[in-house]
Amino acid sequence: MVNAVRHINGIIEPEFSMNLSEDIHGNKVRDLITKFFYRNSHLCFHILLMVDGGDTVFFQEFTEYAEYKKAFSELQQARLNNRSISVPKKNLNKVALTENLA
């Protein structure tokens, strides 16, 4: 299972374990999207999941490329092998992410 929780999201691991996450099966993820942007002169990375039905779900934000690349590779493997991907429920709320992808 891929874990979407890092301290950068403001959630600590015990909180995540207390039913604050929802699993998405790898075969429900149609595409993985990376959004690159600068925040305070620092390059940041968002991983977004395009799921069945056309919804886009925010997965995680990274400020370190190595951590981003590792998580992206794990997501690709989870998708290919139909493993569960845990996403914090707060990330599943409808957010206007698709507007910002252009």
C-alpha cells in the first residue's frame, strides 16, 4: 500500500491510521499527473491522480525531487499491479484542481 502521508501535508501518522484515509485501487487510476510550480523561490511538486469518472485527486506535495520521484515510482507500480493507494480523505474533497492544471 502506498502511503500518501508526509509531514508536509500537516497530518501525522497516528492520525492517518484512525480512519482518515480512503483506498483507491490501482486500476481506478487512469493517469498520474505532476504539477510543477514555485513557492517562495522553491520548486515544488504535486502528484495528482486522475481517477475513473474524470475526477482529479490531490495525492501529495513534495519539495524534494528525490522524495517526489520515489513516490511517483511507487504509484506507477501500485497502478500497474492494482495495489491499493491510500489517500487522506481531506484530499478526496472536491477541489478545483482541474482549473489549475492548464
